[in-house]
Amino acid sequence: MKFDLELSTVKIYSHLIHLHQLAKIDNRFVKEEKRYLYALGRKNGVSEKEVDEILLEASEVDFHEPETIKEKIIFLYEYIQMMLVDNKLDEREAQMCAIIAERMGLNRGLVGSMTNSIVTAKDEEEAPELSDHELSLYISNPEDLL
């Protein structure tokens, strides 16, 4: 949950709903995933109550594609974090992240690269996330990090 973005309300709601859909792809929605959604909501000025209401009222919501490479990389990073937050790497979630990457015009190989960096950090008992520096590298040179 790094790098603040200036997002429209529609884009924030869409992103939260699609993160929730990703979390449920393995037919489970666990407390770690809900906490992560709440944290992202708070980061974007959306209360926990509002997040709950958004998810309850959600139906088919258009995917509001990020516009800049920075937004795309951060969104992808947040999808990958959602995929990993329950400490279970589900193939369906990984495939969905790859599809999302492609839909945003990114190379699907970025999913594996970013996931590997996060898991490696966790294995080395560091925080299971990318550092600000690593995220900056992905934003400035995404194709170079495959």
C-alpha cells in the first residue's frame, strides 16, 4: 500500500469491487483479505462501512482501467497483494492477475516477477511487499524487470 494515487470515486469503487472478486475466486473470502480491502479503502478515503456497502451493492461493475503506467503498476501490485494476503497461492487467482495485467496493457510476466519479489522478501523474513524503490523501478521500467 505504497504510493498515493489521485483516483476518482468511481475508479476506487471499481478497484475495491474487483479486488473483492479476485479474493473470492477460490470460493473463500477470509479475514486477511477483508482487512486488506478495508486498508485500501481507508487509504483512498473510504470507510470500512462504505467498503461493506459497496461490496453488498456490487453487481457487474465495469473495470475502470488505470490511465497511467504508475496507476497500472500500483493496481497490479494491489491485486497481487490481495492474491497473497491469505498466505495461499491459488492458481486461479494468479491467472486472474495475469489477465488483469494484460487487460491493462502490461506483460503478464510482471505478475510472476512481482509475486516472486514479494515471496522472496517474505522468505527472507522481510516485509512481504515491494519497497518504494522496487515499485519505482517497476513503474519506470516494467519490461526490464521480467
